[in-house]
Amino acid sequence: MPGVEPKKMALWRIQQILFERTDADHPLKQEEIANILEREYGIELERKAIGRHIADLKDAGIDIMQCREGSYIASRDFEDSELRLLIDAVLQSKYISQNHSKDLIDKLSKLSNKHFKSHINHVHSVGDWSKTENKDVFYNIEIIDEAITNGKRIKYTYNLYGVDGKLHERKEHTISPYQLILHNQRYYLMGLNHRWGDMSHHRLDKITNIEILDDIATPLRSLDGYKNGIDYKKISSTMPYLYTDEPEKVTFVADEFVVDQIVDWFGESVYMKNIGDKKVQVEVKVSPIAMEYWALQFSKFVEVKSPEHLRNKIKDALENAVSKYN
């Protein structure tokens, strides 16, 4: 028998019961609510009192619908489809550890009712996804956010993966942090690297031993190319791999069926025209280093025409690759 709660708790418990157990497919009658109140909380209420409490909740703005089968919550802050979208994003996020992913999914699931989790059977597969082993990611976010807010530099160790698949300490960096960027399913810190004197994009899941320094961060708008702040469109379309070399105009020819991939990588405003034979000519302004890697990735379907130095670099890379298979 549960401990007996005071009747003044009944209103809150009824709200809790409705949020946790009901939707349009699972309404509860007043008798059922009364049974739950008595069984789980030791609160005894008559049907009429429960009806009055439900009316009070509706007057308070809670969207409760009533039908022949009972009462239920008709709308919530998040629709189930929106929660599924957020849960899928957590599952696919490589920067969130396996354990933290499970915790987040549990919290998101609680924003709906108990019937919701039975419809997301794929949640158990969180262990099958590629996940970081760095448990400090969310701590890193908090520290970086504090440093950006207060205009301070940060110091941290940037690690790289070894042949054992584990992170290994490499170099310590001092950074003036400017922004956290979600790019290609990874979180990156964008900041001025005081070791190299240029803009760096470091993956959050490779950062450890982070701390805020007393040194004042270099103002972003004082840097060349950042007078007007961060150009997010440029980041998404001209730096697909987050290299920071100066973008150049690149012309390439591609098979028509990779147009969808071109738009995904370079944005909807990319210039394209049909040139016949099921091919398109494309012009983009992009990091040459990033373009080299992208062109190699799509080498079966793409030919870079200009600039000449980039075309020659790709040619050399392809010849080197072929030699490895001879």
C-alpha cells in the first residue's frame, strides 16, 4: 500500500496521470483515474471531484479533450513525430557517447506518454551506431559557451585516433573561441588558433583537458575576412570539409544523376547548366583543398576543368592511387 498523499496533491497527480498515460488512442475514464490515484498515491476521490479537477486543468490552459471513452491530453509541447525526429538525430550524432545517447532518448521519450516508447523500437539499437568514446563532449560545450560569452581564450588538448581505434593525446592548443558548428554530423569548435595564427575547426569529440584562461580572446571582427562576422552560408557551401584555405572559383563537369549530391554539398544556389550527353557544367567557389577531396570521392562521375593547378593535383592523386593497384 503506498503512502497516503494529502488530497491537495490530487490536482497535480491527475495532471501527471493524464500526461503520462493518455492520448487520443488511450483516454482514461474518471473511474480509472480514481483507481490509479488510490492504488499508486493513496488518494481517494469521488468521480465528481475528479471531474472538477479536470475542468480546473482545462481552465488553466491544458489541452484536455473528453469523449465517451474518457479524457486525454490532446496536444503537447512536442508532437510524437517531432520527438522521433529528435531521437533519430541523437542516434545519428557521432559526437554523443552511447550512454549519453540513451539518457537523452529516455528524457525525450518522457515528453510524450508511456505508449510512445513502444513505437520507437529502433532505440535499442543505439549501441550499433558509431559513437564517440569521449564522455567530455557536453562538458566541453558548457566550457566553450562560457568562454565565448565572457570573451576569454581556452586551452585544451587536441587528440587523434590511433591504430587501436582509441583517442591519443597530441598537441595542446590555445584558442580564441567564436562558434560551435554542427557540420556533417560532427560538432566543431571554430576559433583562432594561437599556435598557428589561423582559423581552426576542431572536432569537439577530440578535445580533452579543456580550461578557460584569463587571457582576453582576439575579437572575431578584427580578423581578415571576418569584418562582418561569420558567413555561415560560406561555411556550408564553400568549405564542405571545413578547410580554411581561401576559396577559389572551380568549374567541373558531372553526370546528371549526381546533381542531388552537388546540391547537398554546395547548396541550392550553385550554378549549373546542362551541356548535353546527360552531363552538367557546374561552377562553385570553394576551398581548393576541400574540392580536391570531394572530386576524388566522386571521381567516377566528376571531372574538374579549372583551375589548372587543382586539376593537376587531382590527376596526380589519381595516378598515385592507380599505382597502388598495379
